[in-house]
Amino acid sequence: MTLHAPAINYVALLPFLLLVGAATTLLFMTALTRNRLSTVVSTSIAVAAALGGFITTFVQWFEVNHHGATTTAAHAIVMDGFSVVMAASITSSLTFALLIAHDWQGRERFNGAEYQMLALLATSGALLMTQANDLVLLFLGLEILSIALYCIIAFNRRRLKSSESSMKYFLLGGFAAAIFIYGVALAYGASGTTNVTALSYFLGTNHLLHPGLLLAGGGLMMIAFAFKVQAVPFHFWSPDVYEGAPTPVTGFHASIVWGGAFAAMIRVMISGLGTQVSTWRPIFFVLIVLSTLVGAAFAILQGNAKRLLAYSSVSHSGFILLGVWTGTAAGVAASSFYVLTYAPVVLGTFAIVALVGGVGDANHELEKYRGLARRNPWIGASLAVLLLSQLGVPFTVGFDGKFAVLAATIDAGNTVGAVVAMVAACIAAFAYLRWTTSLFVAENLDLEPLVVPFASRVVITLSVAYALILGIDPSWLTSITSHATLLFQP
């Protein structure tokens, strides 16, 4: 028997190959040198790979605009506008996350390249999830992401909470992965294919007299996706993992892992199961209502900054699910826009949280933030802007993100879901405003001013500029996301 290797379009795989190549380079450098690699060298190589991946997305965007969306590797990998935009978001977020981790490693005296290797590999898995046009490849990307993530959550071996959080996430993540692959098996049994576009074509041209197998498979895959995007009631791990993980890892999770999971969900639900939209819409409606309200309500009760941000991300997940619920191109564009507006803002927030946590990265109580703007006006004002953007205050990019998904949802006829989301935003306002006002309260003035290293200063400055500049004029970003269409959408 003659085996024929499929043709490969390496342009489509460039960001993934750059990250894997950089991780492999760091691995060999670590193995072949007598002394541990310095943090400066390992961070420089990782940041160069992340920036290189970001730059290559411009080449991919040019290819898609001039030659159209394409598939490669026997139609298992797709390069379309949606995958390119999500890859740009993920690689730029990785750059921010690596810079935050660089300063954190200096404070905690963690030398070496292990963190950078794991971050690069985890991000490569997220990139595969954005491009996967086959459910088996999607599962492979999910596992590459998850296994590396389990390790970096427990990276700080001096803290028992980090190990505990990693074990909790590992056990629940293992169950979610098993549920997902079982759902893939059932979907294959119902349709005879694991290819996402072939699955949609089969469902669009055939009427299943007994769709129970397909419904069960789709339902199991939805559970796994809901776990990864922190949708209620599959969110219980989130506050503990956010609190226990090192703060740079928490920011990594809230941006890169979150974005990759949503990208995979959108591709499977819209491209693969878009013909069954009337079946899964009611389930998504329940997820939206529970996520927005529960996330907002429990955020109010938190006295810990990282747990508050965990419940905040649960509520934000509900907003993005609004765009997915529509099943339309406008909804996909709105959800993509929301991810692009949220990731830099939340990374800037976690950069400040890591600084305030100080050496040990253990105390993140909100009381530590009282009077922060008086001790360090620039940091206090920056945190206020970033929190108000997450709240969705006008003239910040967070407002534009919320407006986009609400407009797409109302246009699709889900007025009730939009109203529930707006009520949840009003509830969450209490948590954000309480934290923001505490920054300007004249207490804790005896604490020393924060020392802001250069890398963190860059991340915070760019995040605040992003939140304000795009809040005033988001037209160029909305134009990009409106053209970031999926390869196939019924």
C-alpha cells in the first residue's frame, strides 16, 4: 500500500510552527548548557516568537483577502478570516503574558526557561483550536493546551494553593476532555465524519430519522466547551484556580485559554452544527442567563481581587455566548470583537494585580488596594480605566464590546437575553465601582509606593491606551472583525 502525504500550506501553520520551534529551541538550549538559562534570554526568545507569530497573521490576512479561505492537511486545518483574527489576538496576548511573567519571575527568583516553554506550547494548542477543521485535531489542540496549562498552574512549588489548584483543574479538565472525545465519537457515529464542514454538509443534505446519537454527541461537546469558557454551571473550578495559580498564569488563562476555547466553540457550533441551531439555542440561552447573572452576583461577594476577576470572567463569558447564540455572521463578528477587546484589558489588570501582590504573590485582598491611587497615581488611574472598561463604561473599549454583542442579539430576536445581560452588567457595576472607588480612598498611605518594572510598565501602558483609543474610535477593529468570517456558515 502506498501512503500519500497530504499537501501542506505552511503559511497557514506559521504562527503555530514559530511557537513550537521556539519552545523546542529553549528545550535544547536548557539541555545542552551547563548553567540554567537566564530569564532575560528565555523571555527574549519567547517574546520574539510571539511577535513573529503576530506578524505572520498579517501575511495570512493578505492571503485570505486576495485568495480566499483555504484548507490544508487533508482539510483538517483551515485558514480563514476568523482563524487569522483569533490567532492575532492569541499571539499578541502571549506577548503581554510573557512580559508580565518576566517581572514575576524576577520577584520570585525563578530562573530558567521552563515557564516560557510551557507557555509557548500551551499557546500553540490554542492556535490549533482556532484553526481546527476536524474534531480529532481540535481534541489534540485542546490536550496540548491543557497539559501544559496544568503544569504552569502548579509552577510555584512554594505555594500549596498552586498545587491544589492544578490538581483540581487537572481532574476536572480530564473529565471534560473525556466528555468531549465521547461526544466526538457519537457525532461520528451519527454522521460518519469528524470533519467540521463535512459534518455540516451531511446534516444540511440529510434528514436524520433518529437524531438521538447526534444530539447526545453535540450535547457532550457543548459541556466540554462550557467547562473551558467558564460558563455556569461548569465554572466551579474557576475561582479556586484563579486564586491559586501564579498571577501571570491567571492572566494567561483569562485571555489566551479563554480565547482559544471560544474560537473552537464558535467554529464547531456555527460551522459544524449551524444547521441544528434551533436545537442548541435553548441550551445556550440557559447558559447565558446563568453565566451573566451568577458571575455578576458572586463577584459582589468577593473580597479577593483574583476571585472577583474569576467571577467577572464568568459573566463576560455569558456576554460572548450571546453572539454565539445568534448563529449569524453578525453574531460571530460581535463575539470575536468582544474577545479582542477583553484580552488586552484583562492582561493589563492582572499585570497590576501581580505588582500589588508583591513578593510571594499570596495576598490579593481588596483591602490592599485602598489608597493605591494616592500611593502611585499612575498605577491607580490605570487600574481604574481597566476596571471601568470591563464594566463597559462609555468611551472605553469594553462598552463597544458589550454594545456589539447586544446589538447582534437583539437583531437575531433574543431581546430577553439582551435584557438579562444588561441587568447582569448593572449588578456587576457594584463590584467594579467598589474596587475603583477604593483606589482613591486615603488609607494605607503608610505602605511603600509600588516599584513598576519596565516590562510590566509596557503592558499596563499599552493596555490602557488600547482601552481608551479604541473606546473613542473602534471603527477599524469592527471593520476587521466584520470581515473575519468563517470558512463555512450555513
